[in-house]
Amino acid sequence: MIMDYCAKRVPIFYSLSNKEIEKITKKVQHLYFKKGQLLVAEGEYADSLYIIHSGKVKLIKLTVHGKEQILHLLTNGDFFGERNLFANTEGNNFSAYAMEDTKICLLLKKDFDEMMIANPEISIKILKTIMDRLSHTEDLAKILATKDPEVRIAHLLDEFCAKFGTITEKGVLIDLPITREEISNYVGLTRETISRKLSKFADMDLLTLIGNKQILVKNQKIFSEWF
């Protein structure tokens, strides 16, 4: 079942027994979103945990100039909305969009509260995820503060290797989760600069560009140590 699969695949639920998973299964709601569809809007009231069963989601904020800034890219087994589970917030501090057709499992706060009372270790795991995302946001701010475009792109490649890459005999194959335009918004560089620097990395034999959708990174460690 989709609900059962959602609960079992999310790391914060790994410690639960089959009986506890079954309880969650009965309370989870199913949502389906088309590519490009808005899941939640910034400022909108929310009291739910969104679990990605399949698909990809981007969390964004708009700059003062109305430009999209991607905060996080999430995929199968990831979740968002955890901030609303711990605090009485007035609304989301981001907007979320489906990057492809996406299936979501939704767990309401009241049901999640009951589960945490019975399984307090789950709240510790969620707090760890919150801290990891805060660290990622701080790293992103630091990377965006540098004027070196190669550092920004190296950070992007390292992140994509870890989250969207598949290890092969020749290196890490990345299926790009976002378009070149979105990459431009993510790292704060023009598309032309990104294309030029990726070509430079290819000439240095650090990666291979495979059309517009894939990149083969031959040695991820090089990009990890770039910044």
C-alpha cells in the first residue's frame, strides 16, 4: 500500500514496529500533484507533515526582486512541514512546488503528536533533520556570498552527487533534477556562466556532460574539497 510504503521508507519512522506503522497507515492521507503544481504557499497556514512517496519537490522563497531562490530539493522518502509540527507558526516560511508528477502522504499534526508521545525518539530524529537543513541553508548562504562562480558550481555538483547521483564504474551519474534556468536561480549565476564553467570542468576531465539532463562526475571528492 502507498501509505505503508511512505511510513516505512522515511528514516524517522525506521524504529517503529509493524504495528505502529499500521497505525500511521490508517491516518495518512494521499495527495497527488502534477509537475509544476503548488503544494503549499509561503504564508499559508499549515499543520501537516508532507512525506514524498514518489517524485521531486523544491522548496523556494521569493527574493525582494521577485526572483525564485531554491532552498531545498527533496525526493523520495524526504519530508517537509516539520517546522509546523513543533511550533504554533502563522504560516509556511516557504512555498513548495512539484518538480515532476509527485505522490504525497500527508500526516496531520494531531496524529503526529500522538505518535511522538508514544515514540519520543521520532522527535529527536526530526530535530536532527531540522538542524541538517539549517546547516544546509547556512552553507548555501555562504556559497552565494562568494563571488567565485566555480565554488558555487562545485557546491552544486557535490550536493547533486549526494542526493541525485548514481554510483557507476566511471563515476557518479547525476540525473539533473532541475532545469538550467532553475540551476541559475539556485546558485545565483547566469545560464551562460554555468554552461561556460561546466564546459571548463569537462575540458579538465573532471566531468562529462551528457546532453542537457545528465552529468557524469568522475571524482566527487574533488568538488567536495573545492569549497
